[in-house]
Amino acid sequence: MPMVSQAFTTNTLSAVRLIVIDAFLSVLLHDAPSHIRSPPVIVWLDICSQFKMRPIFQICAIIYQNRGIRKAGSRLQLPFDAYLDIETTGLCSFYDEITVIGICLANGTENRLVQLVGSDVTRTNLLRTLRSVDTIYTYNGSRFDLPFINFRLGVNLSGHFHHHDLMHDCWRNNLYGGFKAVERQLNIPRRLQGITGAEAVALWWRYQISHDRKALDLLLEYNKEDVVNLITLRGKLEKFAKSRHCY
């Protein structure tokens, strides 16, 4: 099939699928009681995980969440990309705990930072934060962040969402090392200098033992820079890919 025709067919089928799903939800939920018309998004995610129908159920969830907005005449909210990084008390998911889950939600029109801290680090809160997300971006998340989350919270994010590990893109561009080493190679600025993963652990324990709020604030700022710089890293890597295609 020619490329143009194939793209047209794919886009047409996607549009038809959206219309069918929306019509289905309209009929199914129109006369339902209010408590049925507002199912937790976690239910959708659990369904898509069990039946391995992630794309169609995620589209259902996004459309349903926007029904009120659409009736009011506003624009349909675009799905978000999530840039995710976790802080932990160590490297072993069996012994150590997650202290912070930092997520920057971005969809081209708005960015929103969410940080789950301490007792707020739960499966429910995490899935609620990611309810409108299509793709999760990480650095080394396939080997650390996502397996750690799966073990500690019992949720396999790579089964619920598309996952893109930017570290693998870095390797394809001869960029090696940890995230901060790659930042230095690409001149990605970082306001907090000299803080390592080990110091991030120490900041958490200072907060836990001494109730040092400044230590927690510093840890959260460190985590914020991690997730925000993932957006910058993705942008630079995409520029590299476009420049290669030009030749």
C-alpha cells in the first residue's frame, strides 16, 4: 500500500474508532445513576491491564473525562505525556522504599508538576495522577523506576501505558552515563549543583528523623529538576533525530 494511502486509512480508522467509542459511552452511560456515570479511572486502567486492550480503554477514559468540557463548548483536553522520576531510600526494591514520585504532565498546551511524597506514594494516587496520560518518559526507567514502582506499589506501569526510556535514545546518540552526565554533555542546566542520589537519600532521612522541612524542600526541588530536565532531554534528542533524517 502506498505510504500516503496507508496514512490516510490509518487516520480515518482512528477517527471512526473515536466516534464509535464516544457513541457507545453516550448510550451506555446516558441514563445511568450518577455514581455509575463517574467510574474511577483506575477501573478503566485495571480493565485494560487484564484484557490487554490498553489503547481503546485509554481512549474511552480520556473521552469520558472530557464529556463535561465538551458539553460546555470547550476544547477536548489532549492526552498528557508524563515525565517520571522517583526518589528512594536505596537501590533495592525489596528493602528500600519510594520517598517521592515526581511527575511532570505536559501536552503541548500546559505543564503540571505533581509530587507524591511519603505516605501519599500509593497505587491509587499514582494511577489517579496518570489518568489522562498516553506515554511515560523516564531515564533508565525500564531498569529502575518502573520495576521499583511495580514491586513496591503492585502496579506495572509499562502494562498500563506506553513507556519510552530516553536512556536508550541517548545510547543511539553516543551519550552514555547517568542522567546528570548526559545533562553535562548536552549543556542542560541544573540549578542545584553537587547533589547526588546518595545525598538525596540523606535529605529524606534528615526530614524523617529531624523533621527538617528545608531538607524536604531541597529534595523536592532536586526531584523537580530531574523530571523537568527530562522534557529538555527529549527535545534535544528529537532534534538529533530530525537532523539525521535531513541527510
